[in-house]
Amino acid sequence: MTISFQEINAQLGTVFIVHTQSGALELKLMEASERPRRGLPESFRTPFSLVFAGPAEPMLSQDNYFLDHPVLGRNQWMLVPVSKYALGAESDVPLYEAVFG
């Protein structure tokens, strides 16, 4: 399933279930940002990135994961750890990014 920026942006603040070797974990979608097109032909979608906040443990490594969402269904995305600080969070939590070109 190809997801558009508009579809994902409408899900800000919602929870995704990521399936890992340690079991299922909840990730909250904290941010969705469109990226510069940098000369891409109009037939390509505008690139965007997503930032998710996860639990303190276990930390996820960079990998492809299946993520389930009640509206968006099941998707397989590469998640990359980017930080241990979430803006607006009460404590330090790991952040993960997924980039779509």
C-alpha cells in the first residue's frame, strides 16, 4: 500500500504497533514533515519523513519492521534511531525516523 503524506499526517498523535524480535511495541507518531522535491518529476510524490516516539526499552536498531495501525493497516517500513529526546515528552524517549521518497 502506498501511503500519501495527507493520509499519514491525519494520523499524528496516534499509536502504531511495531513487531520486533522482543515482541510488539507501541510507537507514537510525533511528526510528519514534507521534504524538498529537489527537481523530482511531478509523477513522483513529494518526499516526506515520519518521527515516532517509542518506549525507553528495548531500543530498536535500524531495520525493516512491520507496523500495524487501525486506519492505515499493516506496512513494512525501515525505522532508523535518530535521538533519545522527544519534544513535548515528559522524559527522554527514543525517536525513530522513517523516510519516504
